[in-house]
Amino acid sequence: MLCAERMQRIIQAFILGAILTLAGLKMFAAAFVLTAGMAFMLFFAGVTGFCPGLMILKKMFPPCEKY
């Protein structure tokens, strides 16, 4: 069963794939913006413990602590 934390990792993997695709298509500016945004959000979540994306996902999927 998919839970919020697993879904977050799936979305992160999709974003990384999109970044690699953009870089492969030589759309470096777009790849840089996505990479910088993702890095900022991961840093913010690591420092504060608050992740807005995970908060939204927990409203749609059950948290993994149940399993």
C-alpha cells in the first residue's frame, strides 16, 4: 500500500528524472531551476522538520507509521 512518505519519494524520483531529461535536451536553465528548487525544499525540510509537500500528501495518503 502506498503511504505518504513513499509517495513523496516517488514524486522526488519523477522530478529527478525530469531534471535529467531537461539536461539531456540541453534545457539547462529549466534543469537548474528545478534542481535549485528541489535542493532548497530538501534543505528546508531537513533543517526545520516541516515539509509542505508531505503535509499535503498526508491528507491524500495514510502516513507510513501505520504500517
